[in-house]
Amino acid sequence: MSVQIENDPDTHAEETGIWSWITTVDHKRIALMYFATSLIFFLIAGAQAILIRIQLFRPANDFLSAEVYNEFFTMHGTSMIFLVAMPMAVAFFNFVVPLQIGARDVAFPRLNALSYWIYLLGGLYLTSSFFFGAAPDRAWTGYANLTLPQFSPGLNMDFWLIGLSIVGISSIMGGVNFITTIINMRAPGMKLMRMPLFTWMTLVTSFLLVTAVPIISVALIFLGFDRIFGAAFFDPARGGDPVFWQHLFWLFGHPEVYILILPAFGAISDIIPTFSKKPLFGYPIVVYAGILIGFIGWGVWSHHMFTVGLGPFADSFFIAATMIIAIPTGVKIFNWLGTMWGGSIRFTTAMLFSVGLLAVFTIGGLSGIMHASAPVNLQQHDTYFVVAHFHYVIVGGTMMGLWAALYYWFPKAIGRYLDETLGKWHFWTTLIGLNLTFFPMHFAGLYGMPRRIFTYPEGLGLEIWNQLSTVGAVIFGLSGLIMTWNVIQSYRKGERAPADPWGASSLEWALPSPPHHYNFPNIPTVRSREPLWDEEERREVEGVTMAPPKAEPHMPNPSYWPFLLAASITLSWALVMTGIWWVIALGMIPTATCVFMWAFEPAFPEGAEH
Amino acid sequence: MTVERIEKAFLILSAAMLIAFLGALFYSSVAMGMHLPGREGEIVPTDVRNTPPFDQPGVHEVGAGEYEVVVLGRAWGFEPSEIRIPAGSRVTFISTATDVIHGFHVEGTRMNAMLIPGQITRLTYEFDEPGEHLIICHEYCGIGHHLMYGRLIVEEGS
């Protein structure tokens, strides 16, 4: 029973064509570009994983050389974290958050576009290392002092540290943008404790981004000075300390784990109530648990380093903190179960992925608690048991959550459903594939198979587990292809979706699918946590959101400076590889020019009030 | 705020589990003498081979049933590559690395330490059962990482 749309499409339509995409500052278009780009990187890094698994299928295999194998596992990890899981979450931040809080765009639309272009160009720069025969080959953790020039000659690790530095800029700017958007741009009545959980978790994640990512940036800059300018931050032969790198890396690396998982938690906290037809069980507790995870996440990093020998006091502290952080996560799991309890559950693909996350992520959570205990940790450190653990968490948690989000918000973004039959195929191949790939790794690890070995000898009892894993990886690879096919097909000719296809409760579903480029013709007022589940409030909201705009909505100007600035930032960083000071200095000129031009470009049309 | 009875039970149960876990850890480290790898001191990594005790890597008997094993990790092997000790002995490993970070994982035990250039790491363990253990480098150390292993043989005691 929605209000008729009397919007004249001609007066408010947005331009199309390549140029409009390059210059766009519309958060919804940027979201689509983020998603498409991360999907492509997902397929590349996934293909690397399958080649890795083929190499490990047989003992003493020579399908890949040790050199190529090392490049593949390094780039697989680096890409999956920095070019797939994080930006794919940002794609959903971009699309969903302004719609959920009743805003017309993010706080800094051009900065948002800049984030995207830096991510794209930084990712391409990192991946282009393959074409120079110099792909990074020192693992995604890049432990010093193996990464110093005397042990890693060549450009391989320069590509890695500069590529990640570039991509890091994009993450930090994204964090700033979303914090500002969520704090400042909520519709009237959208109090903090009325925000949908996805927006809440975006807020927590954004705080983690602006606090954690600078740490890795600093570490990478130190490493860059060591490699390119002969400094000695991590060189023990000249008084540096390689353990210092590990502290910096994991001080970033552990909050990073929560940067990866919290968006998925946020998404399913919106999806499970929708398909259970019940409000989220214990809403404030879920919010507080999320915030608590964000805080305690800072106090657990050294559980990656029990073998270093930090001393009994430090070890005990990190054991305790690691066990404690399991509590808020466990609380959330029970809240989701409580939400489903007694609800009328519809198993759409989005719901299947959410429930799948509960089951599979919990397995990863349990092996995580096992690691928390240092004596157990010592037996598992850097074995395949750890590989099993973090793939259960990242694939079974983050990726399942993001795919749930994909099936849930795709109709809103495109105006068409993703095909549900293909979706169920995608879900079941994912569930079977990922368990078959990663569960046997627990056993391979307990039998003593270390990580990052390019092959293993016969007769250690490792064959069967590796063969199962490889079969699973092929099935899992298939699921990725099914999803990609589904996205392409449904984008072109999927079934048309109405404004509120799932009967959900939050503001974005009060808009047509896809929404206008200005999102809200008029800004609604919110009176409760589930505005669309109250008959009266829904009428009020839709009376505003489905009506033609009262005044012409003033949207920010399109701009090509974000693209140019991103290109020149990438160039400036790439020139650091030369190590020649005047080339590097000259390389900063385009960046400075673009910043200057950007500053003097009017962000909004002449005379617009906003 | 009212808390339901069953919810309260859950809260108490999880708190009790946490205390039990931490208690078990405390007990194992205090009463059972379980040791984590500890940082013993610093060393100039370029001059390891001239610095005692690393000028003589190998097994040294220091007392009745007490052994000290000096271990060096380098790309890509251990020195000594084979360690023989009698069953029932208490062994202290004193270790470092000459080039990059390596791992020292004695399979089938909870002995696992990073060998870090510039840092001396100490580990203690009691070998009761005779048998053979593989020593594995768990820390990725470059192209020959998969070739880096050694053997620890616990011989029938006298």
C-alpha cells in the first residue's frame, strides 16, 4: 500500500555514460563501482588460491615453482584482505548507510570518490607487479627482517609496501567520511540508539579504520625507509629490531580482524530480524557488544606472538584479553538466535547466508578460543590449524555476511532481484566447498604441516587432508562463478523488485528501487527503531519519501578531480620506487596541483543551500 | 533492569568457564612447571658464531640428566641438524638465528619458539618418552622454507 510516485523523471534524472561514472560523486554509484572492482579482485585472488591448492594436491608436486607459489600465497592473502574483504564491505557502507540514516549523500562526496579511485589504482598497481615479474613473495604479514633488501632484493616487496600504503590512504579517508556522515547527517528523530545495526557497525568499523590503518601505514613507511633509503628500523645487524615490525603489524592486524568481521555482523543483524519478522533481540546489547569488540580488539595483538618470548606477564595478559573478547562475540551469536526464536522465518538466500554465518563462524570462533591458550597456541602456531581458523572466520564470517548483504540489498540498488534459484546453488556450494576446504586443514595442522610451504614430502600422513582441501577449493571456486554469473544475469534481466521486497523495517526500504539519485525527495522524521513496522509511522514516512520533492534537491557537482588526484597520488608513490630524491620530489608536483585545483572547485552548484 | 533466570544462569556459567580456563593456565605454569619461550638476552647477529655459547652449537651435558642444547637457525637449516638426548632428561634449548627469523617447532610437543636474529631465546622441556621428533621451521623464511627441518631423537635412557 505505497503512495503513488508522481516524480517527473526528466527533471531529476542523472546522466549516464562513461564520463558520468568517472566524475560521479553519488554514493550509490561509487558503491556499485566498489562492488564491481572488489568482485574482480575476488576472482583473481580466488584463482590464485585454487592454483595453490592444486600445487598442494600431491606431495612433492611441481605444478608451480616455489617462486611462483610464494608469490601466489602472498598476493592471495594481501588481495583478499585489502582489495576484496575491506572494499566489498565499504561498497555496502556506501550504498546502505546514507539511505538508512535518511541522508542525501555522504558528508564528503568528493572525498568518497577519491577513496574509490585510490583503491582501484592502488589495487591495480599492486596487481601489476605480476607483469613486471616482481610480485610480492614474502607473505601478507611481510615479517621483517626477511623483507629487508639484503634478504629480499628486487622490486617485489617495494610493490607490496607501496601498494598497501596507497590502498591504506583510501581506507583512512573512508573511515573519516563515514564517521562524519553518521554523526552529523542523520534525519530528524534518528537518534543513535534508533540506528539500524548495519549503520552502527559501520560507525564502529570506521573508528577502527581511522585508528588502526595509520599504524600499518607507519610500519610500511619505516620499512620503505629501510628498503629504499638504507635506514635500520628492522635490521638487527645495525641495532634495529625485527620484533618491532611484528608489534606494529599486529597492533594494526588484530583490529583489522574486527574491521573485517563487524560489517558482516552489522549486515546480518539487519537481515535476520527482517526474515524472522521480529525486532532484533536485545538491540542495545548487540550495539554495546559491537563497541566492546572494537575496544578489546586493541588489547589482544600479541596472541600472534607467543613464540617470540615476550615474558610471562605479557603472555598472561594477552591470554586473558583474548579469552575475554570471545564474550561479546558469543553474546551476539545468542542475540541472533534469540531473534530467530519463535519468529516466522523465511529462508531466502540472504537468510540462508546469515544462518550459515552463525554456524560456520562459530566453528572459527571456537578454534580461536583454543589459540587463546598459549600452550595450545604453541602447538598450532603457523601450522595449517591457524590457516583453517582464520579462513573459517574470514570466509565463514566476513564473506558469508557480505554475500547475505548482497542478496538483501541488491534489489534496492538495482531494482531487480538476484535470482533465488542460482542464489541457493551459490549458498550450498559455498557451504559445502568452504567446509570441505578448510575443515581438513585443522587435521593437516595438528599433524604438523607448517604454513607457507610450497610442497611437502610423502609419508607424513598429510596427503588425504590436502586432497580433501583441494576438492573443496574447486567446489568453492565454482560457487564464486555461480555468484558472478548471477550478479551479471540479474543486473541485466532479473525480476523487477518493488520498493520493499522483503518487508523490512529500516528507512532505505521506504524509497523506490533503485532510489532517486538524490535519495530522499524530502527528509522524513523518524519516531522509532523500526519506522516501517509501525502502520502509522510507515504512512507518515512514505508520505514524505514517495512524494515529489518540495524543493529542487541540491546535489553536489560532479568532479573529475577525485580521479586525477587519485592517479597522481598513485604516481607519486610509485615513483618512490626509484629511490632518487629529485624524481620523488618532482613526482609530488601533480599531487600538489590536483589538491590545489580541488580546493578551488565549488562543491555545490552556484547559490545552492545545503 | 531485570535479568531472566535462565539468562543469569548463562552469565554465571560463562564467567565460571572463563575463571576455570584461567585457573588451569595458572596451575599449569606454576604447579606443573610449564614454560613459554622466554627472552634470554641480546646478541649481535653478524657475530653469532664467535659469541659463546653459539660458537659451539650442539648438545652439552650440564649435570645429571640435565642437558643444554645450543641451536642456530639459518637459511635453510638448523645447527645441529640432529639432536640426540637420552629419555628422562631435562633439556634447555638456547637459540638464536644468524640471518632472518626462523621457527623452531619440535613436533608432537608444545615446544615452539621463534629464532630471532639479535635475540637469544630459551626453552625448557622434559623428554620422558623415547622416540623421534621432526623439528620444523614454522616461520616463513624464503624460497627454501619447506626444506628447513631437523630431527630430535630421544634415546632409550640408561
